[in-house]
Amino acid sequence: MNYWLLKSEPNSWSWNDQIKEKKTMWDGVRNYQARNYLKAMKKNDLCFFYHSVKEKKIIGIVKVVKEYYQDPTDKTKKFVVVDVEIFKKLKKSVSLEQIKKEKKLVHLPLIKQSRLSVMPIDYMSWKLINKMSN
């Protein structure tokens, strides 16, 4: 199993939207590196759901339920989507500020490539962020 982080602007797709829909197509990614990460996702991989822009915090976890396919919103046909569904809400959200303060997490793309909307999370970091949310 692999672990990921998916960013979304809460005003365009929030955790509450995800809860209402339960399962959704993760679309609109227009960065080649992020696209390649979507292509690498496998069914049952887990993803942190991160509110970007103003909130900058991990809210919950979604699970990949369908591997990548053509993004129907992309006229160029260069980009892909995956389907994700609710896995669980974190007991406490984990802010970017908290993540930056944790020395064991400074290597994460969330800090080093702040504009990237899809990124891998290594297992040790996954465990640590989950621990921070309890």
C-alpha cells in the first residue's frame, strides 16, 4: 500500500463536500508531476485530504477506490483522475504549521513543493501525522 496527500481548496471541494458525496472523482489536476502521482495510485491506497489556501491543514483520509482513467474535464486528454471515497475524519486536524515544526517531516513535498496538489507520503511520515492527529 502507498500513502498520498491530496490538496483541495475548500471553496471548490471541501471535506464536507466529500462527506456528502462519499465517493468522488478527483479531477482538475493540471500539473504533470501530480498527474504522474495519480497514475501511480493503486486501489485501496490511502490519501490525506488537505484543505489548502487559507486553512492549510489535513482534515481527514480518503481511500482510492478506482485507479486512474482519463479526466473527462480535460479537453487535451493529457490528464487523469482517480476515484476516492471517505475513509475517516481525523480526530484533530494537523496544520501545515505543525508539520513544519516537526523535524522528521521537513523532507515532505508539502513543505518543499508547496504548490503541488498530489504528492506521496512515506510510511513513517504517514504514521507520525496520524499520531499528531490523535
